[in-house]
Amino acid sequence: MKLIIAYIQPHKLNDVKRKLAEQEVGKMSVTNALGCGAQQGYEESYRGVKFEVNLLKKVRLEIAVNEDFVEKTIDAIIEGARTNQIGDGKIFVLNMAECIRVRTGERGHDAIG
């Protein structure tokens, strides 16, 4: 079991969801996030005062998958999120020690579904 965490551009969320659905990956958590990476932000001015914006809007996806869905999920995220521009995002793949479905008490592979 793996937990896949991806940070993507907010405007690419629907494209990523569509690609994940094509791979039969439909269970995920989506959270709005702020972050900075290689983009390093940008400069804005408000009423003549310049300020640096270095925390940019991102979307965080968390998807728990069984081993046979790991590569399909990663490929779908990349395909849906890629613009070939700096700031497309990052994907982290973590080992997941346990998963428990609250409603039924199922554990592991069966709990992920």
C-alpha cells in the first residue's frame, strides 16, 4: 500500500481528475495549499507599494492505492498536470503502514478498495 501525495496547479485539477478516472482511481482527498518551489514567486504592487508573493496557490492530492495502482496513478497525475512549465508540481510516494475503513473495520488492501 502506498500513499501518493501530489502538489499541482489549481487550474489542472479537473484534467488530473479526468485522467485518474480513466485509470479507475476515484478515491482521493483534495486540499487547497500554498507553497513555493523553483518558481520563487513573483512581485506585485498594491496602491503603489511593491511586495513579494512567494507562496503560490497549489492543490494537494492525497491518494491511497494498492501496489498494482501505483504507476497508473503516478502516470495519470503527470499526464493531467503537465504543462511543461516551471511550477507543474511534485509527486511524493510514501509507504503506508496501515489503512482501516472506519465503517466496517476492514484493514489493509481491502480497506483501500
